[in-house]
Amino acid sequence: MEGMLSGFQSDLSSISSEIQTLQQQSVSMNVRLKNRQAVRSHLSQLVDELVVPGAMISTILDSPVTEQEFLEQLHELNTKINFAKELSFRETLACSDIQDIVDRLKLKAVSKIREFILQKIYSFRKPMTNYQIPQNTLLKYRFFYQFLLANERTVAKEIRDEYVDTMSKIYYSYFKSYSGRLLKVQYEEVADKDDLMGVEDTAKKGFFSKPSLKSRNTIFTLGQRGAILSPAELEGPILVPHTAQRGDSRYPYETLFRSQHYALLDNGCREYLFLSDFFMVAGNSALDLFNSIMGKTLSMFLVRTSCQSGRLSSPAETFVWSIQTTFIIRLCHKQISDFGSILFVEKKSLTSVWLLVFLCCVQERAADDSKEVEGFQQLLLARTQEFIEEILSPPFGGMIAFVKEAEALMEKGQLDRLKNDEARITQLVRGFSSTWKQSVEAMSQDVMRSFTNFKNGTSIIQGALTQLIQYYHGFHKVLNQPTFRSLAVRSELINLHHLMVEVKKHKPNF
């Protein structure tokens, strides 16, 4: 019995050791299995990327580029090209197995895409072609250009240059023709180059000279032309010249101007969005590409703006202080009504009077509820104040300068620096008392000659007289300071209330 039990115990101990061995083998097998699975995952992905399916080859070689299957396989080919580049960078030997096939497929795809895009661009050149249709087609296949840009930059540049050259000529030709045809539906009696502000009246007068039958009062009359600025008309459809000609319709220049620029705005915005989307540009790159296409057209529009003559003209030759003449005033009205053309007039070439004429005209013609009114009102107030200071300066400049100088010294507590200016103060007091009435009368007449609109002229005169009283009140205040109280000439100062009563007599009643 003892021997049997000893044998049984020995067998149990051997079984335990065998179980431990099996456990160790099982753990080792699990580790090897996981390692093999991980390797298989990486290898299978590598093999999948390396393998070029027959479907891809046949599609790239034989299918039209417009088919969806071609676009899908092109995406796959682009992925394999990038993967092959990555393997080549890592010096993976397996890359050499597919490199030749991938390169050939890339060349074939580039060739087919190049031909397709160029055909679309060439189709723009056909007469009466709506180029927006092929543009929309190209946007559907914007990945084609992206593929070229990533894999064949020379072809991408060729396509871009061809597009720029084609569209630049198309836009220039279209707008040149459109502008010319629009002029055929303009009112017959219009201003021409001889009516511009920068043109001298040098017409020869003689027996054989051809007299001008135009009335500048008529051709520069605003009438209801300002209505084109209303939202309903400003954003309305553009004019179709041949339709207008069939109906014998005629339009003022503002309507034609609006139609031209609205068409330019519409085409320009659409072109910019297309360039940004298809050629994948933004910021300054997008602006440069846009200008390379639309630059020639925009230059043509600027050259045709009549305000160009205002830039080139000499103010000394064309501007007379008394601008009551119908020619200048009507011309200012004409320019204001030409949608924003005032923006092209350089302020350096205009006097304060001319600027006020412009701003007054704009304010009169702008809609009360438009956002531009507030801006023009601020400009008008600023320019009016500048003009008031200018017209007050010749007759009352000495007093004004003294008041400003004295008030500045009073703020610093240094008014005693002027206590030795008795002769200057005496001259200012007596000069104002003896000449102010004549000066105010002459100033009023000059303003009314400069502004044919009595409302504007009256407003400026009233502002000037109010400012004059304020300066004289400041003059009184300065001379009432202890520094000047001993001056005998203070007794010759005009009573401020009396001055206000007398000034009211010079205010125009219109």
C-alpha cells in the first residue's frame, strides 16, 4: 500500500510540472500570434497601397474624364503616388515594383486632364458663348487642377496662364462692346469732350466755324436722374442694348453708367469666387490673379470716366472765384450724379468752394434714409467750417489771430506777454469799428455769387456771421482782463449787443 501511494504521489508531481510547461507554451504562442497579427496588419496595408488594381489601370487609360469612376480612380491614384513618394523617401525596396506603373498612369491622367481643361477654356472664345456654363463645369472637376498642381506644376501653370490670357481678352472685349452699344441708347444731346472741366474753350470763331448748338444749361440739368440711386433702380437688371433699340428707348448717362458698373460688379464678383475656388488661391494671391484678368478692363473704365479731366486740369485755369457760371455748376451736378465719380476727383485740385458745391449737390440728391447722407453731412459741416474760416480771414484775420493767441496764453497764465502790444490792439479795435460793415457786405456778396443755391449760400453766411460774433466776443473777453484794463482804446469797442443787432440786418432773407 505504501509503495502504491508513493508511486501515485510521484505521478501527481510530474503532472503538475507538465501543466506548468503547457501554460508557458500557451503564453508564448499567444505572444507570437499577436505579433503575427500586427505584422500582417501592417503588411496587408502596405500590400494594398502597393498593388495597382486592374480596374484603376483600365479606368485611367480608357474612361472619359467626365465619368465619376474616373474621378474616383484619380483620387486613388493620387493616394498611391503620394504613398510611393513616402516609401521612396524611406528607401523601401518594394517601392520600385510599382513606381514605373504609377508614373505611366500619372502621365496618362495628366495628359487627359490637360486636354479636357484646355478645351473648356478654348470654348470660352466662341462667339455668343455663355462662359459661365463651362466655368461651372470646371468647378465640378476642381480636383483636376489640384491633381496637376501636386504632380505636374508646369502643366498647371500652362493652364492657369491660358485661362488668364483668354478671360482677360474676353472681359475686355465684352465690356468694350457693351459700353459702345449702350451709348447708342443714350439721349442724343449729351456732353462731349469739349464740355469737360479740363478742356479750354479754344474753338475757332470765323465764317466757316461750326457753331455749337448745345445748351450747357440743358445737358447738365439733373432733373430726375438722381432717382437711379434708389435701391429699386440701383440693383435692377442691366440694360440690354438691342432690346432697348428695338423699342426706341433712350436713357440718361446715369442709367447707362449704372448698368455698365453693375455688370462689371456682377462679373467681377463671380470671377473672383471662381478663381479662389478652382485655382485654390486666397488673400493677395487671389487679388493678383484677379487683377491680371480684370486689370485691362478696369483701366478702360477709369479712362472713360469724365472726372479724369478734373485730375489733369489746372485749378488756376479752370476755376474762377465767382463760380456762378452755369458751366461749372452744372458740371458739378453732372459729376455728382455719376455714381461715386466724386471719389476719383482729387481734393488737392479743388478749392474749399468747389468741395462745398460737390457736397451740397450730393446732400440735395441723396435719399434721406440712405446711410450716405450722414457721412456727407459730416463732410459738409467740416468743409463749411473751413470755408467760413477762409472768408473771415482777409477782413478779420488780424483780430482772429490775436484772439487765438491771447486765449492760448490765458490758459497758460502768460497773458502778460502781450501787455506791450498796445499799438497792435489799438489798430485792431479801430480797424474793426471802421470797416466791419463794408467787409460783411462784401463777404455776403461773394458767398452768394459762389453758391447759386440760395439755401446753401444763406446757411454759409449765417454761419460766418455767427462765427464773427463769437470771435468779437472773445476779443471783448481778452481786453477785459487786468492786463489790458488800463488801455484807453477799450472805450472804442463796439457794444456786443449792438453788434448782434447790426449783424442781423446783413443776414439775407431767402
